[in-house]
Amino acid sequence: MSGLGRGGGRPECGHWIGAEDRYCRAAEGVRPYQQGLRCPLHTPAALAGRPESPPGPGLPAGAWSTPSPQAASSLADERAVASGKRRSSPAVYRAAQAAERDRHR
């Protein structure tokens, strides 16, 4: 069941109603979930008897721009390669030296 309408048009709820031996196929208010497309009656929370979670604020503004410690160590490694303190192939060494030269201009 792909979740699209029979003709490939509007998305439909892909919940299987076992007692009726059919898919729900409702098209109003359908949203994607991990299990597939679901209408408001067949969301995971509705099926578990819980209220829907309110929409949250999302990720913080700087979530993807904050440097991680791993990124900082990568920069230190590049500098160590460029200075010759860390072993690498000649091509990587020359590329790191060129990057350091460009960074200081």
C-alpha cells in the first residue's frame, strides 16, 4: 500500500481495518508517520488512546551551526598534518599546507 489514492492522486490513510477487511482510505487531514500516511482517527497516539502531542518549537536556531568537539578536533588534525607533526600521504600533506596558506591570507 503506497498511501496514494487509487489513481495516484490524493494521499490516503493506509491504516488496515482488520474487522472490516479493508484500508481506511480517508483523505482529510492525512499526515506522514513512521508507519505511513494516517488520518486523525488512526494516528499512533489516537490508536493508543492518547491525545495528540502539541506541535513543538522545533530545533533551536543554532542547532546545526554550533561546532561540535569532533569538528574542532578535525581542524586540529588538519593543522597537525599541515605542520608535518602528523603522518599522512604526500597528497594530503600538500592539500593541508595549501589550505593553511589560504586561511592565513
